[in-house]
Amino acid sequence: QVQLVESGGGLVQPGGSLRLSCVASGSILSIYEMGWYRQAPGKQRELVARIFSQFNTNYLASVRGRFTISRDNTKNMVDLQMNSLKPEDAAVYYCDAEIRSSFGVRGLYWGQGPQVTVSS
């Protein structure tokens, strides 16, 4: 069994910062790519950032330069540092990871999705 558990959502004023963390646990053999998606009410889920390695990351154009994704392979953790937050960044944020379990099965796993609210 593999689980992704997120933390760090909440309410922040425009221009503020939040840090989201996601930890993978369970019968894990390998973790490949990890990432963050978000979904605002009435909108489709969109990829915010993805990390393959320290030097291989992708960002949604609207967050590039404001958000930073990082991972700690020793802790099976991926973080998303969000700075200069805007009201349009408000959404439910989901962590995902492509994981090969100890049973040899490779699959995509999702976290539960903390809410990020940006409002004055």
C-alpha cells in the first residue's frame, strides 16, 4: 500500500507565501517523477510543477518565477514553495507521484488535496 500525505495548505493574503509538502509512504521501491496539480472550482485540473530531478523541472507558465518545486529523495518528499501568491492561485492542490511499489507494480498515486485560499 502506498500513500501520499500532504500538508501546508491554508489561507494567505495576496503577495504572501505558503509551502506545501507531500510525503510518500508505504511499500515503495522507487519514486520516479513527482509533481503538484491544482484544481479551482469550475476549472479543469492543471499541472503546476513537476520534478524529475534537481535539474529537471517543469512549471506552469503563470507560476514560473514565483513557485519552486523541490524533492528530498531520502524522505520521499516533494515540496512546493509558493511566493507572491495571487487570488488566481487559489485552488485545491494535489500532489502526485509515479511510484514502483515493493511488489513491482508501477503506478500513479495522488494525495488528498489541501486547499489554498488567497484572499485579503
